[in-house]
Amino acid sequence: GPPAGKRTRPVPAAPFAAIAGVAALLAYVRARLRRGHRREDARLEDGAGRNSFDNSLPSRLEILAHYWSCPRLTLRAPVGALKGWVLATLWLELALFTAPELCVLAVPEVVELYSGVLPYRQDKPDLPHLVEWLLPGMASASVHGSTSMGGPPSPLVASRVMWLRCVRQALLVGWILFLLIPLSDWPRAATAAFATGAAAYFLLGTIGLLYDPCHNIQASLLFVVVAAFAVPDLASNPRSAAWLRHTSLVAVLVPVYLFSGISKVRYSGVLHQITGDWLLAVRGDKYGLGDEKVVRAPLAEVSLYIARSPWLCMLFSWGNLLVELALPVALLYLLARRERGWRLRVVLALFVFGAFGFHASILLLMGPNFLRMFPLLVLVVDPVGMLGASSTQPVDRQGGGAIWRSRPSALDLCRAPLPLVLLCGWWAVQIRADLLGLVRYGLFPHDAVPQWSRPITQAHYVVRANPYWPFPELSMFAIPKSPNFVVSFALLSAVGGTYVVIATRVAVRLVAG
């Protein structure tokens, strides 16, 4: 038996329940799709109807391509929208409007500045160790030990920094060429230019994230990957524009806000979210909203005042629940149902403009800068479509939506699985955080609540499982005051399971034509 005086913590059954739940969900999806195929087989044999793919059964890949390219979600001017995003992103980076957060174009200088210390921090145990692969030799203890902060860099560090500066030049040249080249006239040249800039942006952003872990860059990194799959036929294929917008919403933007809200529930508890206690400052006069230091906030005095008003904190917490839970869930389900009409337009507008106000208030009252999210939010709201301008998409000359009923192209099939891969990655990080919390701290970790009377270095008994790259846990501002891994795991299961059920039913209807 265990030694005397040492209490063993029972292993919770949640991990096994999670595995069983995922298996049951996959079995349900498979059964529903097979049932849809059997029904359509019978219809075709009897001559009772035809489906959306010229009277032949579509493959599962074709169903995915058809599902993720909803005609109601196509962009009116997709090429202009993407070029606008590139132009806005370059402007934000060049003008340093992302300060004081990570600037992608300044990553070579960040690496040079940090060359005297190892980038892996003890308080970030889940941060991937990618420096060995992306910057060979830079993670060596001998290299970092021979270079002092403020002194001249070693030859190895200098060579790696020079290479990163070449990557930065490739980013600028590639995206400037993409802005200048007409995509409809020279699609291959424009695609190569965008892909070059996207690869350089992703590489620099990844390296910068390893040296300076943050949460404001991941959405942009994922979006450039998504956009790279859509660029080749963005000017000629309406499915590509619809896929780009649908994927950007469901697999990039919605998870960022939804999982930020769930992480706050995970570490701060449900009751604190309702009462707003998690925003109250209890550690001293220098702490503002979220019990965080707000010395870099433009309106620090206002933040300090709000953080000491329970009623104002409660109102701010309700607004946070709206932007990070209610609206993302509503938008996710409307998109899963391929909703068409005023409901989707209203919820999408509330989501986007709520996010604008949310990030502006965080910047002014707390300091973190998420302005990099603004161009992506503008892209998915489709401002050209909102203004009622004419579409630049190819005209459906056959009428009746023949473009959307035709078989997906090879490019459509290649990018069809990507949204599912991204969603699985997002959910895997969140489920991992809950399961690790349950295994490490039990069902009700009351003994892990920080005691602010102790030194601040001993306050955080719960270690957040945040890998940061490529999918973050998004646990910023979520100090583990009253962690509850059961509730967050239940939220993840309910939201994810319901989305899969709704999307599967819609896919079955697509099979049936």
C-alpha cells in the first residue's frame, strides 16, 4: 500500500469517458453517411431523383468540398478582400501598430536580442521545442552561454539573424508582388508571390512566438495557410471564395474567441464569470482589470477604477461572456446548418463588431494589442457584400446555380479536409488541457486555488497546459483562482458534439441532393 501519511489521488474516469465519447461520435458520423449513401443508391436504382453531382454518388471528399463551399458564404470580391488583408497586415507590421506585442517583421532583431538566453522558459513547459529545427544550433547551451546580453553576437547567431533578414525580404517582395500582379490575368505568378510571402510570414511568426510567447499571432498564422490553399483559383472559382470565408470563420476566428471564453471558465470558474470577480483587483493598488498589471495601458487609471467596482466588473464580465461564448457558439451552429437569411447576417455582424469593441477595450484598459485581428474580421464580414456592390465572381450563365451543383474541382478536393484538420487541432489542445487538469489536480482542485497572502511566486498552483503553437490554449487573463476542469470539459463536449451532429445531418442531406 502507499506510504503512511501520503494520500493517493484517484485517477478520474474522464479520460476514458472522453475516448468513449469520441469513438461514439465517429461511429454516429459514419453510420449517418452510410445511411445517406444507401438511400441515394435506392433512389438512383429506381430513377426517383438525381443528386447534386450529375446523377452519381459523390465521394466523402466531394461531400466535404460541397459542404465547406456554401454559396451563401461566398465573397463578393474575394481577390480584393485578400489583397486588402495583405495590405492592412503589412501596414500594421511596418508601422509597428502591433506594439507592444510581437511584430513579425522585427523577428530577426528579437532573435538577436534574445541570443544570450535560451528561448525555452520554465513557466512555459508546453511550448514546442522547434528552435533546433528552424534555427539549427541556436538552442545549444554553449552558444547561448558564450554570448552576453548587449554584447556582439557570436558568428552562429549572426548567420542565423542574417538568414532571417533574408526571409523578411522574401516576405516583403512576395506580398508586394502579389498586390501588384492581377490574379485573374496571371494566376500562377500571383499564387507563387502570395505563397512566398505566406511561407515567410508563417516562419517568422513561428520563430517569434517561440521567443516571445503570446496569443495575438496564431490566427494570422493559420489564416495564411488557409488562404494559400484558396489563392490559385480564387479569381475564377466561386467555391474557392466560399471555402475561404467559411473556413476562416469556423476554423480560425470562432475557435479563437470560443476557446478564450472556455479557458476562462476552466481556470476562473463559472461563478466568477457570472459575478465578474475574476476581473477584480485583489493583489494591490498597481493591479487593474483581471488582477493584472496595467502599467502599459493608455487608460490605466480607468482600469484601476473599474477593477475596484464589483458592479462594473460584473458588466464587463457579461460582455466578455457574450463575445467569447454566446456569439461564437451561435455563429458556429448557424454556419453548421448552412443558415441563410437574416439570422446569420445579424449574428455575424454582432460577432464582428463585438470583437472590435472587445479588442479596443482590452488595448485601452489592459494593454495587450490585438489589432492584428482587425483585417481578418473585416475580410470575413465581406464589406463589399454588405455595401451591396456587384460581385466580381464568374456569372452562372447556365442558371439555377449550376456552378454550385457541378462536381468540385481537383483544387476543391485538395483543400476540403483542411477545415476538419484545423478544428481537430483546436479541440485536441483544449481537451488535453482539461484531461491533464483532471489527472493532475482531480475533479475539484480546491487545494490548488492561489492564496494571495503568500508570495506571488507561490500563488499559481495550477499549471496551465498551453502549447502556444500552432493552436494555443488561449488562457490569457485566466488566473487559476477557482479552476473547474469538469465544467470546461462538459462545455467542449457539448459544443463540439452538437456541431458534429448538425454538420453531419447537413452533409447527409447533401448526399440525398
